[in-house]
Amino acid sequence: MPMIELQALPQGIGQERIQELLQELAAIASETLRAPLKAVFVIFRPLEAGHYMHMESALPLQTKDSHPPLLRISAFTGRSPEQISDCLRKSANAIALSLNLDPGNVFASFVELQSGHVLTGGILRRHSV
């Protein structure tokens, strides 16, 4: 059950385009991490203008080459380094392309969740290998 969290400054694009990006990120995670699409959660959190400091400045809007969107993908342990790398690269590329950013202007990380440390649907989830 991968969870994708994307935080970024206001983008100057419509809500429809943000939703398309979230759908694309869900599909990438489902494919690369081999998880059912219905088990993938995706959240976009816009950062309030002036509340994101990078390179000694706090900007009101996203720029092509600064203040990279922050992507965190969390999923159960057991994914191969290749799966994790593929998911991070494809997700970061999709974000850069969708938001018209310079290539590489996305900060992405992968967090491994331990079996028995996730509760959803009122059930403590255990990952079976």
C-alpha cells in the first residue's frame, strides 16, 4: 500500500492538471512497486507562499529551477533497489514534465514501512513476502 505525498509551492496550473498528475503518480507506483492501484494513496499538499525556504529565499510561486517539489513515497519493505529507483525516477520525471520544471528539479525520497507498523481500515497491516 504505497503512499505518495507531494508538496510544492503554488503551481499556477488548474486543479484538473494536478489531478491528472496524481493519477499518473498512482499508476507509476502501482506499476513499478507491483501494488494494486486501489492500494495506492496519493496526496498533493500545496505549500503556502513564503513558507518554503530554499537557497535563502522564500518564493510565492514555483519556478523552473528552484524550490523543488518535495516527493516522499512510503511503502512496505521488500522492494528491490531497482524497483525503488525506477519508481523515484519515473515519478520525479512525471512531476518535472507536468509542472514544466527543469529536469532534476524534484527532491524525491523513498521510506520503507515495516510490517505491523501501518494501520488502515482499522486493521494493523502485515506485509507477507
